[in-house]
Amino acid sequence: MTNQPARAVARALEPFAGQVYFAPECHERYQALGFGPSPGDGNGVQLPNGPAYFCSRGSVMGQVSGEVVAAAFGVFNPAAVVPAVSEGWTLTDADTICAARTAGAVDQLRRILGESPDGLDEIVAVLRRATDGLPVAGNPLYAGLVAQDRPNDPLGEAWWLTDQLREFRGDVHVNAWTIAGFDAAEIGLLTELYWGLPPRSYVRTRAWTNADLDAAQERLESRGMLREGALTADGRAARENVEVLTDQGCERIVSGLGDGLDTFVSVVGDWSRRVRAADGYPSGPKDVAPRSAN
């Protein structure tokens, strides 16, 4: 049985929290540190520069190596992550890019939502309850965010706390598919088909080579998860079970929201819709997939 509240929370907060990776205000700050500009756009939404993305998101854990970043993010090819992070740390340090990340994310939200969108104070109070007592064990990106200084303004705090919830779910998700026996290339192939995307489209944003994907596909076919490039019933059930395990791991968030759950989903969901409408976050995974997938 799926935990619908956990998924409703994830859907509501994703664009509001995840807009940090597409915010022009972030990209401009990273470029000022020496990183390359946004490499283009996905249906009007600015896409992130690779080294800046890996270093900025990873910076919440400190100035760690590319191997640590690859391990925490889970789904990316370490062969791409490690040199990108090494390059990034020649340009800046973790504290500097982490501060740029926070400032840029909040600036985009101010531009789109205003300084104090309706319901902000109530949502901050609800988020404090939801994040109180979440475990750090096995959750490296969430733990890194907890260690960061709390922004001193309500909108900044709301973003910081939703980013914690987003990374907590992401950490749980990596643990879930790892426990289920999948590797990163395999879960990428399964996920894009589970989402209804063309084969080998979105997974290419994770820097896997054709050889990597060929080998992963062969492994999945041998386990009965794929047949002729499509999900089998067993493959779909296995991928859905990863989501169920993730939902179960996020039950603490739902419990923490308590009677504020409906308010959170409604208010933060509305903020997220406004962020998407302003091209602050993609309309879906297809917007960030390479145009010439094969």
C-alpha cells in the first residue's frame, strides 16, 4: 500500500525547494566564482552548470571529495562527478558556494513569490515541527543541511527547511533502491520507464555511457525487469516497491506535520505552482533530458 500523504508532501515541496538548481540568481553567483554559465535551458528553465551543481549541492557536507559527492547523490556516474568536483574546488570553497546557493535560492523565491507570501509564518511553524527529530543516520545530505546556519528571515527559513525535507527523502530513496539490489545505472533505466519517458533519455543527464547502459540493461533483462526495452510487470512492481519503501522512510515527516499536513500541501503546493509558472523549475523530467536521446 502506498503512503499517499508522503507522496503528496514530496510533490508539494519539490519545485519550491528544488528551484535552487535552476535559479538564475544562483547561476550568476556561481559564474562570479569562476564556474561556467548555465549551459542552456529546458523549455524556458535555466539548466545548471555541472561542476557548480555538484559543488553547490555537495557543499552542505563540507569541502568533501568527488567520491563522497557521488556516493551521496547516488545516481550520477562517479567518472563525471569526481573531476567536476575537483575542478570546482580549484575555484571556490564549500562555505562560499554554500552561501551563494542559499542567497540565490531565496532571491529567486523573493522575485517570484514576494518577500512574505500568504501563509508563510504558519508554514515555517509547521516545517519546524516536521523537521524536528528527523534522524541523520544514513542521510548525509539531510545531515549536512541540518549543520548549516538557519537563515534569519522567514522565507529563507521556509526554503531551508523544505530543502531539508527534500534531501531527507532523497537520502531515503537512495537507501531504498540500494537495499532493493539496484545500482545507479539500473535504477536510472527503470525510473525513466516508470515515469513514462523514452528509454535512455533522462538517464543520460546522469552521465552514464552507452556501454554502462547496455550492461545495466542486460542485467535488468536477466532479472526479468525489462523486455525489449520496456518494463515488465515484475520491473514495474519492483520500481514501485522502491517508492513504497521511500514513503515508509518518510512517515516521520508526515507524522511531524500532523494536523498541518493539509495546510502544508495546499500552501507550499501553491507556491510551487507559481515557481513553475515563472520558469523557476521544470515542468517535468522531459525538460532536462537531452534533446537527441537514442
